[in-house]
Amino acid sequence: MAARERGGDYRGFILLSILLGTQREVSAGHILYSIPEETDTGSFVGNIAKDLGLEPWELAERGVRIVSRGRTQLFALNPRSGSLVTAGRIDREELCAQSARCLVNFNILMEDKMNLYPVEVEIMDVNDNTPKFLTEEMNVKIMENTAPGVRFPLNEARDPDVGTNSLQSYHLNPNRHFSLVVQTGEDGTKYPELVLERVLDREEVTTHHLLLTASDGGDPPRSGTARVQVTVVDMNDHAPVFSLPQYQVTVPENVPVGTRLLTVNAIDLDEGVNGEVTYSFRKITPKILQIFQLNSHTGELSTLGGLDYEESGYYEMEVQAQDGPGSMTRAKVLITILDVNDNAPEMTVTSVSSSVPENTPPGTVIALFYLQDRDSGKNGQVTCTVSENLPFKLERSIDNYYRLVTAKNLDREKFSVYNITLKATDGGSPPLSTETHISVNVADTNDNPPAFPHSSYSVFVPENNPRGTSIFSVTACDPDSHENARVTYSVSEDTLQGASVSSYVSINSNTGVLYALRSFDYEQFHDLQLRVTASDSGDPPLSSNVSLSIFVLDQNDNTPEILYPALPTDGPTGVELAPRSAEPGYLVTKVVAVDRDSGQNAWLSYRMLKASEPGLFAVGLHTGEVRTARALLDRDALKQSLVVAVQDHGQPPLSATVTLTVAVADSIPDVLADLGSLERSADSGDSVLTLYLVMAVAAVSCVFLAFVIVLLALRLRRWHTSRLLRASGGGLEGVPASHFVGVDGVRAFLQTYSHEVSLTADSRGSQVIFPQPNYADTLISQESCENKDPLLTSIDFHECKDKAQSIQVSSIIHLSLYSSKNYILC
């Protein structure tokens, strides 16, 4: 291709095209644009946002981008304006050579829905290439006896542009011996031919120098020149003649470099130098010169580089044979390249979702990829398959694009990751294939509520349990993940005996551990029914319930309660009557008891614990009936005292006792008379006891009076001594006052040591109360010793200390006497 010369000749066209706006057409889902080549980077191509029905800011939000088919990206999206712009230099000749129409195809991908929109941009040609000859100088040999009118072909010029910008005409500088004729081939190519107008004379001029100019039809036109040197040679009888006017060969594309493809052969009947034939390419492009080579002496045509059917499947060229004097002849060579399956299918993943929610409906696009095989025919026919037993399938999109979509609902709890293998296989022999691996993570959605392993639970808790004790634990499992699987527990707000269930038990919201908030009492309630709720942290949260029954187990915590005989509040129980004539087994009375516990804790048994007359009475083990064990005798006492024990069967057993008084008499009057004699004897005994108590109180009072008299005598002595000391000048001024005892100490002592005696006619009801002494007011009170009473200034300090100690010892005697010495006799 000719070198790019960007000058003012086409800048105006480009500018005009931009100002007028590029052509746009939207039809049948295709978006068509056109733009001249050689525009600057960033030049406007079209308003892609408008043509897609979007606002410019939506391009980035919806993930709109360009996807191409392995070609260098020529265009880009401007996210601010929503326009399609050029991404770099665009050379039409490089993209499409001399095709009449140059179209660049690509697709616009909308990521959020994985939709593809095909776009075609036509590259308009500008006159940016100058016609150029293969060689800058051509040599033509003409015999001097050649008749006028003979034509000699010249090398043509090439212009990569198309249309009017391509090569249009040739011109030869004015010359009286030669003229120029232009021939047009079947493909439209123009060939210049040199026409001999006058007979040449070698003795006159041996060499003629001509200038050939090739011009295109651009505005302004461009032109290229080549020098033509015509040499006049001696007579040559024969010109070379090829054995075939056209040579054809078909070779596979995978032939090794240097392989001989064919041999051209031309025969010249002349002898000597005139018969020596050399071969050379005549009509050929620089690209062909890099692929093929021609031996100028043997005419062998061989490969200089590798053949590639995908680049070109057909080559056409001309070779010429020239003898020594310069006579030439031409022949056409056609080379057809056969495709072989040397290209494996190419799979390009355009877009893929690495994470898909498990609630994605069937038909959701997971990946978008492009398949191509550079081979042709069956070798280029590609089939694509996906791994079996997977919830995915393939769908054909536009061109060679395929979509990987979900075939059914996904479940993350079954498969959290899918490793998908896409395999593309062509139809060659042997077939070639390519594999691509896609990993898709299934994102969790909150579609599973927490589940308990059991529909209900039963818990057995012994009564009298400590408060705050852990009594049970429930666990619910949620197969979801992360926050959707984080379970919290709660207890339903029911009531029991008017109180909320939450006041009896609580549950740790994170661990599901149940705690007793109070000590259970079987006698209050036997069971507690509640409902535990497990909720996850999803949005929205899901929950499930389970029934929990707490059964309170009875403990032996209640002592048997005796109902009969009723226990009195202020004396012994009543008297039961047993006639002296009673036979063995006579039912005297029955002890009735109950136990608030249940089960074996409430099974009661009775036994005789103590009897004033052993062997006289017996009690039923299970009935509590008190019966005579033998016949009553005259020597048996009138009053019989029985102690009956009632015991349950708990562990450990608890028991209660009751004392029964049985009067042995035949009739009620006898019972009253006997009871009267018993009362009188008891009264005499009580009077003796009362006499003893009175004597004891009198003795204590006498001792107290003696103690008070002694104390007063000591005080008088101290007072007398202090007077003597004061008269003699006294030397006790430095002694602390706290070492002396004053009258206040005596008063406190008298108030402290008091007693109360209550006497009744019945000595058994008499009471003597001895309260504890109050040592706060003893005779050693420092306040009393520190008293500044003048009567105490003469008391000896040591004597005061000794007396205080003796009085303190005396205070240990726990005698409680009222200072008023009032005796209450009832």
C-alpha cells in the first residue's frame, strides 16, 4: 500500500463530512454509520445512546460496551456524550484493500441484560494514496527492423484507493517514435502499452528515454511517474513462446516453504544469445513477492513463505519470458489454495456472570461468547456443547455469538458452584476442538426457614431447681449462608396461672439455651407448655416453631400433714376414750395424714414411736388406725400417752409426729372424776413450784440490796478521802478525770441490771426473763471517772481504778432486777 500522505487535498472532504454529519441508518435491529477514513482520534461517528434509546448516563450504568471479533478496536464510546467516536487512525486500504465497499462490523453489548446490538460502520475512501509503479524504471528492447504499430506492454501502476480516487489514466511524454495506448482488463485494471510509431534506426539512436505518468481521479488528482528506457537492438528472428498461455496449480495451504509449485517454460528458436530465455514476474504485488519466488533461468515457481488459505485462497500473476535481444512474451499463472483443517475453533468469552442468585428464573443469560473457525467449508463449521447433567443450555444469538442460559431453577443448597465446560468442535477430519471453562457461583437467597430436627421436645426438670439453671437447649439449622443462616431464638408470649411464660423461663437468643428464671414447684404446676421460634436474619426473615413441654418432677419437699387429731395451738391434743372392757383390736382412734407430694413421696406409713404403756396399743402401718393390742387390765394407768409417727417414702423420707392421750375408763363420769383427782394433784405440785420461785426471787433481791449498801459505803469513803486530800493541798491535779467513778455510773448500773418476774397461780405458766446486760453503762465509764464533781477530787486514783475493775467483774453476773423492784404476781 502506498505510504500515507495526509495533505490538504482531502482534509477538506473530511471536515465537510464531519460538519454535515455522518450518515446513519437504523433498520431491522442493525445500526449503520459511515465515516471517512483518516479522521482524527476521537472524531464523532454516531449518537449510539440515542439509537439504543438510552440517555448518555445510562451507558455506564447498564454496562454498555463494544465487543469486537479479535480485531483491533477502531471505535470507542464517549460516556459523557453517549457518542461513538474513533479510537485511532482508520485506513480503509489496510482494512478492505480495494473492495468496493468497506464495512467494519462490531457489536454493542448491554451487560445488564446481555443483549447484543450489531453495528456496521462504512469507511468512506478519501484520495490519500498516489498511483505508484512497481519499479521506478522500465527497460524495453525493440529490434530495429520492427514494423510500426507493434505494441509493447509496460508495467502498470497501482493506486490502493477506489472509485474515482483510484488510477484513471496514463500519459507519455511527447515523442515522435512512440505513443501510448491504455487497455482495460476484465477486473477493470488499466494496462499501458507502448506503440511504435516509426521505424527505429540503431545507428541513429540506440536508446530512447521516455517518462510515463499515471494519474488518479481525485480532487485534486494525484500522479506517479516511471522512467521508460527503450533500447534498439539488432535483428532477432524469433521471440520466446510459452508452452501454455495459462498455468494453473492447486496446492494445500500446509505445504512447506520452498515447495516447487509449477514450472513455466518458454521456447526461443534462435540460437546463441538470442535464444537464451529469462523469466520474471510482470503483474504482481509486493505481497505476492513475499510469498512466491520465480527462478529466472529454470522458470520454477516455488513458495518463499507459508501459505494461508484464511488470508487468501487464490493468487493470480503474470510471468514474462525474455530472450537475449529483448523480445518478450507473457503468460498468466493461477494458484488455488486448498483449505486444510489447521485451525482449531476459537472461543472468545465476551461477558460472564461469575455469581448468579439461586432464585434466577430459567432462561437467564449467564455468559455470552463468540465462536469462529478460520477454516472454510466443513473445516469451519463449528458445533458447541455444554457439560451434561448441568442446569444450563446454549442458545444461538446473532452472527456466531452464543448465550449460556439457565435451563431450570438453581439451588445453592445442593450446588453452590458450577464448573461449566464449553467445548467447540469443527467438522474437519480429524476434527479439532477447543474447551473453555467457566465457573459460576450460586449466590444465596433466603429461601429456607430454620428447621428443628424434631417437631416437639419434652424436658423433665426436678422441682426446687436453682434460679438461672440451664434446663435445655434447642438448635435449628438453616441451610442458607451468611446472614440468611444466622438464627435467633425466642419464646412465645403465653401465660401460665396469670403470669407470662417469660417470667418462668428465658432463652438465649443466640445459642438457644433455656434457663429457669424461678424455682419450679410441682405442687403449683406440673407442666409448662411453650413454643420456641427460630428466625433467620434474611430479608424478609423466615421462621419456624417447635413445641416444648417442660414437665416438673416431684421432689420429697413436703412433710406429711396430720389432719386428725388436729394439733392444738395452746395445749395438748384431745383425749380419746378406751373402755377397760375393750377387747384386743378395739379401734381407739385413727390418725389421718396427707402429703402434698405425689407418687412414692406421698405414700405414708404409720408407726408407734413412743407409748407410756408399751405393748398396750398398736397402729396400722398403712391405715393409721390405733387399736388395742391386748385386753386392758386394772393395773393399766388411766391416762395413756401415745406418740405416733407418720413417714413418707421419699428420698430422704420426711415424717411428722402426733401425741395422743387415751383415757382408760368405762364411762364418761369416771373419766371426769379421775381427771379431777389428777388435776388436784397437779395443782399441789404447781403450788410447791411457785413457792420455790418466790424464795429464789427474794434471795436475789436481798443480794442486790446488800450490793447497793456496800456501793454507797464505798462512795462515802471516797468522798471523805477527797476532803482530806483537798485539805492537805491535794496532789491529784494531773490525774485524768476518766479514772473516777461518779454518781452517774451508779445510776447507769442500777438501770442496767434489772429483771422481770411473772408469776401465775399455775406454776407451769410462770416466767422469769433475764435480759442481756448493757455494758455501755458500767461503772467503769470514763465519763463518770472524768466528772469534775468536787466530792471526788480527793479520791485516790488507784482506788478508783481498782473499784472500777471489781464492779466490772460483778457486772458479769446476769441478774436482771428492776430498780423499782416491782413483782407482778398473777
